[in-house]
Amino acid sequence: MLFSNVPPLEAAQILCSELATRKKNKKGKDLRLALYDISRAHVYGRAQRERYVTLPPGAGQEGYCAILKKTMYGTQDASHVWQEDYSNHLKRKHSHQGQAWTSVFRHDELDIKLLVHGDDFLVLADQGGKSTCNKY
């Protein structure tokens, strides 16, 4: 597979609407909406296909190339591998993945809802839940 799911604008609007209407989580704590940008997200995923790259001048011997062990920006499957990695991680942490939008998650016990667009995570949670997301 060479693509990743992108949530529609309505998913972000739902989080904003929930923040404005609920204002507090299940435990009575103030809800917050935060945006996290993951730097170099696409280089975290383990390469699933053999991809060879030319080394920059001075980094290797003339006429040799390198095989990628991790995905790299610009490769066709980088965004899909990234989505697979963060999805599996969030599910191991007991988050439920959306069925219609696979880039939308919720954690019922912690009352956290989030959506992912590329390497940006939009998180609706209380201050403690946001701290938990940082540990994810």
C-alpha cells in the first residue's frame, strides 16, 4: 500500500465543537486542544520494500549505493509506513482507531481524542491527558 489516510476537515471541526460544548472531560477537568508536530516523522518507520539510494559525495566509495533500513521522505510508501507505526503504537496503548477515518483515535479511559494529518497530531484532552500523549 502506498498511501496514508487523511482525516477530513470535519474531523477537526468535531474536536473543536466538542471542546466548545463539553468544556470539561469525564472527570470534570478543563479540556484543551493541542497541536503536536512530529519532526522527521517519515524517517521513523522501518522500510518494508527494498529501496536503494545514491550516497552523497564523500560518504562512500565511487559506484556504490546504500539500502534504506528506514523510510525516507520522497519514497512512495513513507507516509503509509509512518501511519502504520503510529497506529500500532496507539493501539498498544489501548486507543481505539476509527473505522471510517483510520487516522482518528480515542482513548476512552483517559478521555483523549486525536486525529493525525501527516505528522501533525491534533489532541483533545485535559492537561494530564496531553502530558500522557507526550509520553506516547
